Amino acid sequence: MSDFETIIYEKKDGLAYVTLNRPQALNAYNIKMRDELYQVLGAIKDDPEVRVGIFRGAGERAFCAGADLSEFLSAPSPIVARQVRWERDIWGLFLGVAKPLIAALHGYVLGSGIEIALCCDIRLASEDIQFGLPEPQLGIIPAAGGSQTLPRVIGGDKALEILLSGRWIKAEEARRLKLVNRVVPREKLFNEAERLAQKIAGFDPVAVASAKQAITRGLDLSLEQGLELEVRLAGAITR
Ligand code: COA
């Protein structure tokens, strides 16, 4: 699992570390990265040794500057470029991982970068963070889940305003909007993410997976259905 071109995948003491690794292109998400991420997510999902995943970006400047524009520009149109990306349901896989995923975000987090972050359960950001959704300016819309995940996190009105205005968001506002759980100094970002992951990895994995499911699936249900889900999940935990 270590021979990837665009990703570094490491596993240690119950934690899976996924580093988007195209720093020369600000970790822009290209088709190769899609395929490699798909494999890595499958490994995180199915490997019983993995308790928690941590996602980060290589280099000083970005977690991920969005879709690779050179692929966009060489495709017949942005729409075709986008369709190529749908060949694998990577976002369905991402959102279906039952284990907690933590994003350690720094620098530029644009387009697909935000969408990757939104597929994670906990988002920590450093003070130099800059979020942006440039898709409408490129004649497309977020289609890596972002049009659905962003409003679920920050509310429909804010999501719409940010998407339509094309304005970028810095650390303090991201924290206020609850787009990120916490802002930490850059030099502490990775350690904070790792510390949190280690703590969660020490808990019972079934309880952790059930807690994640209860909250994330419950959000899409009525209260009544959500309470039924909670009963089912709680009942399935046997000691
Ligand atoms: N796709 C492909 N390459 C990208 C990229 C992307 N989304 N974002 C940055 N890069 C590359 C640049 O082409 C440049 O490569 P080069 O050194 O070979 O010329 C390198 O990363 C550094 O980026 P650069 O633009 O020189 O840095 P900057 O500090 O001037 O600007 C950004 C940084 C993020 C503002 C700018 O790169 C940008 O606007 N990127 C595109 C963001 C975007 O629209 N993403 C698509 C979302 S759907």
C-alpha cells in the first residue's frame, strides 16, 4: 500500500495516516489521486487494525487546492472533466467509512479540498487556513458531496452565500461557522490531530463506530427514526 504516486499511506498503532502528496501542485486532486484515495479508503474501511484515520496535505502551502485544473483544461469541457470523476463513487465510500476520520487542515483548502475535509468527522485547522469554493466561477458546482455536506455542517444560508459569492474564509470565521472544530497553531496541528486520534483509538471500536453512525446517519432522519436507530445501535453493543 505504500507505492502510491499522489498519496502517502502509513499505518501505526491503530491509526491510518493519509497524506495528499502533490505539494508541487498544492495537492490538487487529480484522477490518479481519486484512484489511490479509493484504494486507501477501502483499506481504512476494511482493515480491522485501523481504528481512526487522519488526513493531511504535504508541503507548507495547502491541504488541497481543489480539482486539478490542468486536467480540467485538457478535457473537452469542465463538465466532461467532472464526469470522469464520477466513475468511482469515492464520496459514497468516504462517507460510508464507519471509523472516525480526522482532517488536519492547513493553507489552501479549496473546492474538492473542502469536500474531502467535509467527509471527515472532525476538522482541525491551523491559523493560516483559507477555504474557498471556486466551482461556480469555473462553470460547475461542487460535486464531490460538497453541495450536500457543507449545508449540513454550516447551514444552508451560509453555504449558499459562500458558494455564490465565491469569497474565501479564513480561520476565525471558519471556527465561528463551525466549518472547523478547532483552530490551532500551525506547529501543533498534526500533533493535536494525532493526540485526538490516539485517544479515540483507545476506546471500544464498536462503541466508536456506533456513535459515529448514530450521529451521522441520525442527522438525515426524523427524530423518531433517529431514536429508533439509537435503540438499535445501543442494543447491538453487547458486553
Ligand atoms: N490544479 C492544478 N495545479 C494547481 C492547482 C490546481 N487546482 N492549484 C495550484 N496549482 C499549481 C500551480 O499551477 C502552480 O504550479 P507551477 O508552479 O508548476 O506553476 C503551483 O500549484 C503553485 O500555485 P500558484 O498558483 O503558483 O500559487 P499562488 O500562491 O500564486 O496561488 C492559489 C495559490 C491557490 C490561489 C492558486 O494556485 C489557485 O487559484 N489555484 C486554483 C484553485 C482552484 O480554482 N481550484 C479548483 C477548484 S474546483
